[in-house]
Amino acid sequence: MLFFRGFKPAACWMFLIAALSFAHGAAAAQLTTAEPKGARVGATIELDADELAWLAEHPQVIVASVQYPLYLFKDEHGRWSGLNNDLLNHITAMTGLRFVHEESFSTDQMLGRLESGEADMSTTLAMNDDRKTFLDFSHAFGGAGWVFVGRADAPVVRSLDQLTEKVLVLPARHALEDTIRRDYPAIELRSVKTYAEARALVESGDAYATIENEIGAQLYPLGQLKVGRAVEGKWEADHLAVRQGQPLLLSILNKALEAFPAAELRAIRLKWLRGVAPVEPASRWPQMSQWFCWGMFVISLFGLLSLLWNRRLAALIKQRTVAEKNLGDQLSFQNALMDAMPDPMFVRDLEGRLIMCNKSYEEGLGTRFDQIQGRQLIELDVLPKATAALLHAEFMAQLENRKPRFSERKLMFNNGVRDIYQWTVPFYGADGQLRGLLGGWTDIGRRTTSM
């Protein structure tokens, strides 16, 4: 399992994460340490004298963390949340270990912190031979496969053999990178910092495909992209990765995972991943068989045609109602997902009018969505006039050339000059037509100070 993260240090990616907090836990009755406040009684583990002594000498464990919805991310209040965070909370209740997250902004940066000893462990790293040289991996507690992501107008990517002499883009130090270089030397492999940049290169046509975790691939609107087949034989189990030289920490984590109640682990996974994991399309044969039976029935009993037609209409109306409800749920999910992002994000139409923004965007410009909805920057006073005119002109030029834009720059806001990392990308409708721009920015100075 690898991380999907926004551009450079940006918090993004497009749309969405339900910001939920889960505080189940189990009391560590066998330990001398105090039970974490609010933990509920569940499985307990027995630690030997060496493990108890290690706990006493190490009051906290540093976790190198990259935001990877729905496994690990920050909610709208800046608190860590997600499936893996719930798992760590349960382990805290069972063992007394206290986990402290330190955020990284790419897989490469996270691995560097583990190699240098700045962090003790991570929760979102897949196992491969290179990583096993400096990391130990715990027992598995779940898993997912890898899938290809290619352009919507290109043939579905079904296997690595299909990528011969084509460009495959992956985040640096991807779990499959060494295997692909060794077994498929004819593939032109290109490295970038994040999954977001990889997807942008595929969308722009500079790369043919990328490879993502099958859960992460379903979270974001595809636009000009589509999810292909699973990478054959590359299913990856979920592990806790521990920096080598900490056998007692690894032993404590393994004992906690062994004692973790199966029902609680299943409940955590269902809480976060239900409805996201990809499923195979349902077969059309049962429906075709049903239509055939109805046709024969109509032919045999023509007098009941009216009754059968009314029943069919009722079924269609019910399906339409269900579809409308599902669409409403998806819209609510996308709105919650955008509001969960800590950095400002916005969506503008082909005329530069604001369609949607998150809470961070409102706070960053000191306004409310209902006051700026459907208006261009040059029609508002949320930014200096020169800045508003500059940004509006850039938006319109970008809609003309349809190229993603990522840049570090100084920009004048109403409260002064800020150093920001700005990104904007075109987005497309289901019919492949350009619909507008998705963008946002990260206050580099503020982030640097907080780190």
C-alpha cells in the first residue's frame, strides 16, 4: 500500500474524504502502564520483562505519515484520522504505546526519514526487497491489489507486457519499481514525487499509464483517466513497517496484532472501505434472461400486457429513485471530502466563475461561499485588484491551452505577501468535454514554520 498525496507539499487531491474519528480500544490489563483515556475493554496482551522495560524507556513512537485517504489523513481540524489511525489507537489501548505522527509529503521523503532514524515506523508502506534491507515488517492486517490507470481514450491497460516501449510513471521508490525495472526492462519507467503528479502526466499524454493501490484509484474523479485491470500477482498485504534495530517494538506490535479481535478489525475496515473497493461489473445475462421470460409471458398472455407494463414502469421509477439517491450521496461525499482538505481548494467553470470551494478557501480569503459563488475573481474584493486580474488571466489562458500548472510563487493577498505553492489542473466531464479548472494553494511559509 502506497501513499496518494497532493502536489508537492500541497494537501490536496481532488475531492474528497469523510473525516471520521474512531476511538475503539482495548484495555492493556497485563501492562503496568495506564490505560489510555476513553479506551474500551477488549483484547489484552502479555509482555515480557524486556518489552515492559522498553516501553518504560520509550514514552512515544514516531510514525512517519503521508496522507493517503482513506487509510491515513488529516481531518478538517488537523487531526489524524483514517483506518490506520484507528488501528494505532487500538494498539495504544492494548499496549500503552503512544504514537506521534510526523507528516511527510512523498513516499521518498518518508523512506528517507526512516533510513536516517528520524522516525521509528510507518503504516502505509508496501513490502519489497529494497525496503527489507532497512525495515522490518509486522504481521499483516489486511491488504489490497495494484491497478493500472491510463487515459480514457486509450485501450484498457491489462498487463505490464502491454507497456513495452511505453512510458510508465510512478512515484519515486514505488513498491513495484525494482521488480518492474528487473523483469520488464523494455518499459520506460519515469519517477515523480507523488501520485498526483503521476496522474497529471498520464492525463496530459506525457506518460501512458501509472499504477495505484486499487482502493486509492477509486477515490478520485477520473476525468480523462480510467482504471484498468489489476496487476497480476501483485496483491500487497498491509503491514506496519518498523525501522530495523527495534526488535522489541516489532515484537510488541506483532503481539497486539495477533491479539486484535477479528470482529473489531473487520468493523474498522468496513467503516472506512465499504463502498470504495472496486467490484466486478454485474453480468447482464440474468437481466437478459428476465426480459426474455417477460416477452414470452406477454406473447402468451396478451391480455395481461397492461398489468405487466405498469409493473415494469414501477421498477424503472424505483431504479431512478435509487440512482438519484446514490448521486446525492456522492455529492455529499465530495463536499465533505473537499472540506476535509487543510489547504484551500476551488473549482471554476469555463468563464472563471466559482462553482465550489472548501472551508479553507473561505478562511484563506476571509469570505463565505454564498457571497462569491458564480462570480469571477475580478468581480470581488477578496484579493488586491492586481492579484485578482493576474490570476483570472492565468485561469483563462490555462483553459485555452488545457495544461496543468504547478508553481511556487510570491502572491499579494489582502493581508500581505505570501510564499505559496499553487496548482491548477483542467477537469473534464463524463463526455470528455472540458468543464473548468480545479486548483488550490499551500502556504509554504506557514507549513515550513509548523514543521
